Amino acid sequence: MQKPYTLHSLRKRIKVVFIAIAIIFCSLGVRLFVVQVINGKELQQRATDQWTRDLALTAPRGSFFDATGDTLAVSYTTYDVYVRGRQVVDAQTTAQKLSGLLELDYEKTLEKVSKKNVSEVLLKLQVEADVAENIYKENLAGIYLTENVGRYYVYGNLLTQLLGFSSVDNVGQSGLEAYLNDYLKGTDGYSYVQSDLQGKEIGGSMRYYVNGIAGSDVMLTVNSKIQILLEQVLSQAYTDQKAKAVTGIVMNAKTSEILAISSKPSFDLNEVPRDDLQVLFEQSKMKAVTDTYEPGSTFKILTVAAALEEGVTSLNDKFYCPGFRMVDGQKIKCWKTIGHGSQTLTEAFGNSCNCCFMDLALRLGVDKFYYYMQKFGLGKKTGITIQGESGGILMPKANVKNVDIARMGFGHAIAVTPVQLLTAVAGVTSGTLKTPVVIDKIVDVRGKTVYQPEVKKERVVSEKTQQTVNFLLQKAENKIQDYSFVEGYNVGGKTGTAQKYSETGGIAQGKYISSFIGTYPADNPDYLMMIMVDEPSAGAYYGSIVAAPYGKQFFSALFDFYNFPKDNLDIVLEEVIMPEVTGYSLANAVAEIKKLGLCYEIDGDGSVVKKQLPPAGTKLYKGQTVLLIT
């Protein structure tokens, strides 16, 4: 007999049912919470991916501007072409028209437009607007255009190494385009269209656009007009001297701002030579920042500054040069092997006498010499905001002997980058060493400054030393009289010549680097310029003959362009004709050269002139330097 239900048992059963229902609803609640709150965004995104098809809208890269506001590089609208194979009606006709308009291979295009198992396939990036318009007019089913960004460099073959270039998908690959890519690239937008399960667009459905955010603009310290003048001179030097490469820098001497910087050979940034990667890499390098070299006599500016500051020499000091010095039992030659004889510091600096600068370095000693070299920023990076900067090479002080210091005194046994040396010279000529800068600031789309380089300053020489060095630079290049290097203008300078080293560490025979550093106005410089000719092969290699004339050419062009008034209106340079001295004894040739008011360099130890540069009959000005090869 079945046991009758009691009130107590009924309540128990109802309670169990309610508990079960509560558990079920709680489970559902937890599940809903997980789906809607925890996984909500992910599931929503997956649903959107299934219901829509999207194409990226590339954000415009930021622009480059020079110090005057002149535009250097801009972005412009291009178009990417995509195909959605499921929507293509006539694959062969579509492929035929597209391959012709886009200059693509027909078979490969046909293969892409026939693909039904993928949502979309890219046909070509960065198609110009006129081509995109022709594609649009064809009204081809399944073909889509989306906006992209192309890069245009206003001056083409100008600032090649500094600006650099970007890839076809707008990623910086060299120069500032790569170094500042995170600032320049912006944030991409998207275009959405609703589609069915097969990926076909639903006719009459809504389209959605998410606008991108343009990249930040970069304001440079470079002046495009000065850059053009510099690059014209570098191209001329590269051609005339049949050089491996030529590098130049123009710097504001008081602020260390880079006004112009370049190397030749180079290429048009609008037509990057991607077919030869070795050439592309070599011509993309900012040699003024990445490459180290033994500076030679331009380094004497730093040696004499240190010696003056330490009080181990003065303008009244006397030096005797027999053509060599014996240091640690080694014979170190002066470039003029017959010697300069007795000379003052001013004369020795103008003569670029190696013996004088060996003496100055040895007077300073290892500790003091290294103290000043490190104070001038040698052996470490300058901090300039350019990719791949080298810090130069300074021997460990513990390993340095007197013979090493003697060689360092005239710019051997030490390696610097061009920008490192010019920055140090700016520190001496202005008295204060400052971080060189090429970027003034970076500004976002709202006009807010998002980056400005940090400039460090340190007083490195006294005002007296600063003035004395500027005086020596003024006298060094004005051989006949003041204002004669560039007629009527107070330009100073120093030349340098250094041998190169092979990969094995030995001297590379017949390979030199010729250089010139110029200052204006010489007594208190605003402008510093440097030109460095790597492996000149036109017959000469001395800096005074190979590099200095192009320094003169640059300053002359600068003064003409800006209509700088002359510092001395009375000076008139006298023209002379280079005589024929080939075959003469060295003594007679030198006498003939001196009689005309010309300066000279001697290459070789012989007593008879075998060759002369320039050839007889060349028009020169008094004070210019000629080469006698014995």
C-alpha cells in the first residue's frame, strides 16, 4: 500500500524543486555574465568579423619642415586595390582589365581574382589617383579601392640620408623616417561593409568609416636654402676630385644646430634604388654621424685650445721644426720633411706644423690631454638624434705612451665622426660645448609639442682661449692678408689630410681623407662648415688643395645668396698665372711660387719637381695654395 503524502514531505519536495530551479537560474546567470561581461567584447568582435568585411584606411604620415617652414616631405592620397573573389562575375575580363591598368601579369591577376576561398586578396598597393579613377569607371564587380598614403619628397635628391625613406606600406626604413617612425606613422582608420555568410556584400547595407589620426609633424633645424648650396658644392667636389664619397656639414656655431648635412653620392628619395641593396645601404648612411676617420690637421684646433687653456703655450711661443721629432726612440715626420724652421705659434698653426703640435701634446701630458679631449666630447656619442651614431675611438688612457700622445696632437692615432669633431670645434669657437641638434620639435595634429631634444651645455674653454683660437683660424686661411680667403669677408679655417687604414689595420697606400673646417665671421663665428673628401683620386690629396677650395666656394655662395655685406670693401685680390715649374729644382720652383704670392705644399722627398697642380697657365689669386710633387 502506497504511503500517503504528508504536509512535511510535500514541503520537502517543493523545497528541492525550488533549490533546483535556483541552481539552474544561477548557472544561467553566471553563464550570461561570462558571455556578456567577461567575453562580451571578444564575442562581439567575432560576430562583427562574421557580419562585416573591413579594409584599412592608412593614416597620413607626418610631414617634415625645415627651419623656415618650407615643406620637405609630405603624404598624399593613393589607393590600394583589393578583389573579393566570391563577388567577381567574369574573372577573365576582370583580370584582363586590371592587369592592363595596374601593369600586372595577367596569369597572376587571374589567379587572384578567381580565389573563392578567401575573403579578399590584395592586388596592388599605392596606386596613383588617375589609375584608381580608371578602375572605378570600369565598375568591376568584386573590386574595391581603399585609401592609402604615398610619400612625396619635395626636393627629391636633397637631404637623402637625413630624411630617409619609408616602405610601400608606410613603415620608415632609413634616416629620420625610421628613427621617428612612431611619431610619424599616426593611427590607421577602417572602412566596414556588412556581408553575408559567404562574405558577399549585402546590397543596400550601411557602410561605416572610422577615421584615422594623422602622424605628428617634424620641424627640423635644417635650412633648405643652405642645404641646396652645400649639396651643390659637394656634388662638384665629388665629380672634380673623383672621390669615393664627399661629406659636408653646416652648423650654427653658437647653438650647435645643424643647418645642412649631406653625403655624395646620393639618390632621389622619390625613386629609391631598391634593386641594388648594397648601393642603397651605402648611399643611405649618414656618414657624418656613422663613419669614423682619422682627422689629421683639423684636429689641431682642439690641441691648441687645450694647450692655451692649460697655459702651456701662448701666441708669443716659439717652435723649431727640422722636419721631424724623435719620441720614445721613434722618428715622427712633419708633413714638410725639409722642416719649417723657427716659427711662432701663429705661424706654426698656419703652416700646420706637426712638430709644433707634438710639442704641445707632450707638454700637456697624458692626463691633461685626455682631460680636455673628454671635455670636448671625444670618445663618446654627441647625442644627436640621428640613427646609428658612432662614438669615435679614443685609446684607453692606461695604454697611452708619449709617442701616442705626440701623434694624437696632430690628429693621428685617434678617430672621430665629422659631426663629433665639428661639435667640439663649435665648443671651442663659442666657448661652450652643446649637444648638436637636427630636430627642433615634433608637433601632433592638435599643435601640441610632443618632443623636443634635450640640449646639454658645458663651458669648455675661457673667453680668452676662445678668442685666441678664433684669431689663429682667421690667420691660418688668409695667407696674404686678412679677408683674402674669400675676398672681402672675415672667414677663418683649417685644413686637414689623413691617411686611411685598411681592414687589416695597416696604412692603405695612396688612400687619404682631405678635409676643411671653415668659420664665419672668424673673430666670433656664427657659421661653421666642414667638408670631407674621401679618397680623392684626381691627382692631389692635401686638404688645402682638395677640400679648402670647396669651402671657399660654399662661403662665396652663402654670402651671395643672403647678400651679406663685405667686412672689408678695400681688399682686392690680385690675379696671377700659375707658372711652369715642372722640371725645376725644388728650391727654384719654391722661389718662383713665392715671388707670385702663392702658397705651396710639397709632396715627396725629392729635390726636383716632377709634377705640379694646377697646371701652368691656370688663373689663381694671390694666397692660393699649389702642389709641387717631387
